[in-house]
Amino acid sequence: MKTLIDRQFDFMGKRWVAFAISGLLILASLVSLLLQGLNLGLDFTGGTLVEVRYAVAPSLDAVRQTLEGAEFRDVSVQTFGATNEVLIRLQQAFDPEVGNRVVELLREGGDRVDLVRAEFVGAQVGDQLRDQSGMGLLVALGIVMLYVAFRFQYKFAIGALLALIHDVIVVVGAFSLFQWEFDLTVLAALLAVIGYSLNDTIVVYDRIRESIRKSRIDDMPAIFNEAINLTLSRTLATSGTTLLVLIALLLLGGDMIQNFSIALIFGIVVGTFSSIYVAAALLLSVRLQREDLIPAKKEDPEAEELP
């Protein structure tokens, strides 16, 4: 019986199915972004942060219900560090007494609660963070394209860039579709996804380039299949071990890094898919040929004139 490592998969033969799946994911993501938008966190929208410390770890749902019952809007409650320390996010204008009001409300349930801090994140700061983060993503993608074009060839750069854009759109679309909070930790995860997916794509591209140079045939889909199958075990092992760590962070890391973990999990899955299918298959769409990597030798006219 052949193992997964020994078995040869026809990835390029199924590339149109993969393109259809990617197209549907991108379409769903764009529609969700247009209709629902992102559930932006206080880092981008502005609002009030209140940190309190309980004597005994409280029920986060009970804290949220208490504050919503007092007509606080868009309440987000999560543990911060220890289980008895709670971070409350309120999307409202800052009031110097808001911290004391929150503590008084929470003490009405008989719990011993102390105020640690109450801070305001201005909307102007949120606008600057949003603009700078968007510019950071564009700069990162531009540098990636230049790097791949310099290391390989411009057709490789097109494939890598489109694959990375695909990954970013799908991950952001998932946060829009499920209305998970999008904050700076998720943005950091997106940049990490770009780096991870690029690394995976470079490994596949490097093997494709090597296979093209060594192969004696001109059947590009067959060459690509061979190259991807040679890197498949490495790709799955890397993605699998990374996912195990991220799942552990999601389950045990607490609410502060929950969205960060979710973004990375989605990014690793989508990035692995795009490295195998999207990035490699796009090289066929842009008609990569052996001559792009191995220029034909020019004939020496002087040698032809010799008797």
C-alpha cells in the first residue's frame, strides 16, 4: 500500500476545481464585506476600556448582562491575564466617572470588585491605526512581489502576489461573515499569515524551478505535479504542527488572543491551500515556459562561417 508520501496526486489536473473554490470564497468574502463590513474593535473605532479585578473569578456572561442591563452599548468582556481580572470594552464617549459606575454596578451582585484602570481610545487614533495598518499590508505585499520577482522571475511574482491577496481576502472575509471582532491582534495575525504563506509558496516555487531545469520534458502540469508532490510531506508536516500549537492557544490562551488564534488558524489552512493550488496553478495561467528560466543559447555567427 502506498503511503501519503509515496502517492502522486494530480494537483494540476484539479486546478479548475480549486480555482472555482477560491472564486467562491473570494466572492463570499467580498459580498460579506460590502453588506456587513467588519466588526472593528476599539483599536479602530474608539471607545472606553475599563479593567477591573474580582476577588473570585466571575462569569463573563453575567458581567456582560449586568452592563447591558444598565444600557451600556456594544459591551465586550474578556479576561485579562488572570481569570479574576476582567477587561471591559465599551464603544461610547469617555466619561471620567465611567470606571466607578461600572464598578458600582458589578458590586451590586455582591462581588468584591476593584477598579484597576479606565482609559479612552480616541476615534482619531483609530482612524490613524486603520490607515496605517492598510498601508502596512500594501507595503508588505509590494515588497513580497519585488522579492519573488528578483529571486525567481516576474511570472512567479504575479502568482505569489495573487495567492497572498487571496489569503488576506478570505481571512478578512471570514471575520466579516461571522462578525468576529477585528482588532490589532487580528491585523498582526494577517501579517503573520502573509509571511507563513509566502514561505510555503517559496518552497513550492523553488522545487518547481529546480524540476523545470532538470526535467527533459515540456509538460508543465506534469512537472508541477512532481514538484508539489515532492514538497507535500514537508508542507503538511509544517502546517499540521503549526495548527496544533494554534489550537492549543485557542483553547487555553484565554480571550485576549482568541481572535488572533482564529485568524492564524484560518490563515494557515487557506495559505496551505493557496500554496499548493493557487500559487502554482497560476504559473500555468501566465504561461510559464522553460525558456523563462533557461534562455535559449544564441548561435555564434562566427562559428558558422568556419570551414
